Amino acid sequence: MYKRQDIDTQIVVAGAGYSGLHVAQRLGRWLSRRSNARLTLIDQHHYHELVTELPRVATGTREEEATHIGLEAVLPDQVNFMQTAVTEIRPAERLVETASGDVKYSHLVLALGSTPNDFQIPGLSERALYPYTSDGARGVWEAVNLSVRRAAEASDPDERQRLMTLVVGGGGPTGVEIAAGFAEELPELASRYGVPPDLCRTVLIEAGDSILPGASPALVQRASEILQELHVAVRTGAVIIGATKEGLRVRGGELVRGGVFVWAGGVKGPQILARSGLPTGTNGRLEVDRYLRVLDHLEIFAAGDAALVIDPDTGRVLAPLAQTALEEAANVAHNLPAAVEGKPLRPFRFHDKGFVVSVGSRKGVAAVAGLTIGGRLAHALKDAIEWEYRQSVKHLRGWGAA
Ligand SMILES: Cc1cc2nc3c(=O)[nH]c(=O)nc-3n(C[C@H](O)[C@H](O)[C@H](O)COP(=O)(O)OP(=O)(O)OC[C@H]3O[C@@H](n4cnc5c(N)ncnc54)[C@H](O)[C@@H]3O)c2cc1C
């Protein structure tokens, strides 16, 4: 047991998602050698949420609880965990305000993830569902069930068709995964409620010229083919400008009618970061230097969706992905102890491991090692990545920065 005054390094990691949990896990061994350093990990939940598996929850093929990993079982003994909500960051006082009181820090890691970005489209926040958390994803599947139940009771054919139409806004990986899952699951749900399966419709709306923006034309083509096999109606170049009770309005005036609207159109930094006075850039993400320290605040590191990291090789902002979050976490877990000990920091370098998207429960698309793969192999790859990630979370307990 150390006396409080012996501790001169108070590290606080805010957020136990892909980046924050991994920073905490990787610092376990270093902490065991530093009797004067303490690390407190703060999260609103007592579990780590497997966000990349949420499309399965939103489409009724996985239970919400199956996407939770209890933190207690995977945290190194040296990490002090606080389950509470972070309410403010006060950099000038080196203090994190939480629902359970203030927590002082000498070094802070901001890993609070992101929130849905609805680009302030009128009506969207009231009408659309956001599958970005496990309860949000569960809510999507509950809404689908309710819509089908109402369709079963509706006597007006137009209203029946509207209720049996599921509309997904945003044709990135999350939108594609959810639309494909809907198209697969809806017919079975319809027959359970006695609704003719030929009324099932799934529409995927994307503002850009193609789905999966940034992916190669070959990959987009393959994903589009699989969506077509599943009877997903893909609408590209369709900019959503409003939402009503009946449907999503696209530029040009057309109303895409539906019973459930899901928004998968992107993310932005949490409001708490905007309020902190720390420098933020595109989409409210924190501006960082090449060592992932927040600009002008060298004692604060940022990682994951919250950080605006520019890939020095391409000059582009890195996409908010789990893969990116994990690599950034590894870098922070190296640089933070180095900063404490006055050793040289390591610039962050992104190593792209590829891109995998499941399109339904059997097929997928992947771009790995310069190859484009489509079909069952790509889906198996996605399953393998999820399995491997779960194993790594357990394995990393007791791992540490050397
Ligand atoms: C539906 C969906 C599917 C996705 N699929 C993929 C995929 O297949 N592959 C991929 O690479 N990426 C995918 N992503 C992106 C990936 O999940 C994110 O990039 C990743 O989760 C970012 O990690 P993070 O650590 O920044 O944030 P998160 O993992 O979101 O963690 C943030 C943590 O902060 C906590 N937190 C937030 N605010 C507070 C607060 N005020 N107080 C206390 N705690 C707080 C949260 O509880 C959470 O534990 C997907 C995202 C979504 C939404």
C-alpha cells in the first residue's frame, strides 16, 4: 500500500473502449514497476462494449449482453477502475469532473469515443434510431419488431407497405452491414407475424456516388452485388435533407417512406470535448501532434475516435475505426511512460491491416494485402477478426509496455 503523498504520477484514462481499455491493459506491467504511479480508468459502464458487433444486435442475430466484456476480469491488478460518467474536462486545473466527484491527474488519456453525427438534418434526431451503443442497437431491433407487428394489424395496404420498409441512412460499413442484416432477417419476422414476406423492403440511402466511400471500385462492385442478391434497394447520390414521421426526404423532394429509420451516417467527437476548450478540428475531434498529445497540452494524450490523427503517409485523416483506435492505444501506451520518465517519444505510424465488411450472415467483402475478396471467405475473415479481438482482450490482462 502506498501513501498518497508518494504518488507523483496520477494517470487518468477516460473511456474503456477499444483505445482506453488497451492503454490501461498495456500499462499494467509498467505500473507494477512504478510504485509512485497510479492509473485510474473511468467509464460509465462496468463492461467493455464490442461496438464492431453491434450491427448484429441491431439486426436481431446477437443478444446485447453478448457484446459486453466485464472490465473487472480483464483489467490488470494495478489499474484502479471507476464506474462513473465523466461530465467535464478542466485542463487548466488538470482535473476530470465526474458524477462521483473530481479526479485530479498529472497525465490524462482522452479515449471517450464518438457520438452520432446527424449533420443537424431537420427531424432526424427525433425520427431516426442510432445503433452506436448496445442499447441503441437493441432499440433498433425492437423498433423493427414493433413495425412488423403494426403492419400485421394494419388494414390499409399503403400503410402496411410503409411499415414493412426499413430505411438505413449512410452507406458506409455500418450502414451496409445493417441493411444486409435487415434484408435477411425481415422475411422470417414477417412470416412469424403472418405478414406476406413479399412486402419486406430494405432501402439503403447514401449521399455519395457509391456505397463504402473510399473503398476500391472492385470491392464496392462486389458488395453491391451481394446487396442486390439480398434485395436491398441501394440509392446512391441521394442526400437526406429531412425526416418526417412517414419517411426520409431526399434532395429533389422525394420522400422515401418507411416504418423504421436507422442513421449510420457518421460520427463526431463528444460534446464534452467541445466544452473542454481543448483544440478540436474536423467533426469535433481533438487535434493532436505526431506523438498523439493534444496540441498545447503535452500532458494530455488522445486516442481512438476522439482523436483527429493525420496519416503522415497519405496526408488524410484516419477513419474512426477500431483498428485505428488499437494502434493509437499501443502508441500512447509507449509514449505516456516515456513522457513520465523523460525518454524519447515515438511518432505514431499507422499500419493499415485492411478492410473487412460483412454483408449479411454468410457473405462479405474484404481488401487485405492488396487483394479484394468477396463472398464467404470475407465473412469468415470478419468472424475471425471478432474472435481474435475477444481473445486479445483477455490475453492483454497483465501485458505491459516493456
Ligand atoms: C455500429 C458500429 C459498427 C462498427 N464496426 C466496425 C468494424 O467492423 N471495424 C472497425 O474497425 N470499426 C468499426 N466501428 C468503429 C469502431 O467501433 C470505433 O472506431 C471504436 O469503437 C473507437 O474506439 P474508441 O476507444 O475511440 O471509442 P469506444 O470504443 O466507443 O469507447 C468509448 C468509451 O468511452 C465511454 N464513455 C463515453 N463517454 C463517456 C462519459 N461521458 N463518461 C464515461 N464514459 C464514457 C464509453 O462507455 C466507451 O466505453 C464500428 C462502429 C459502429 C458504431
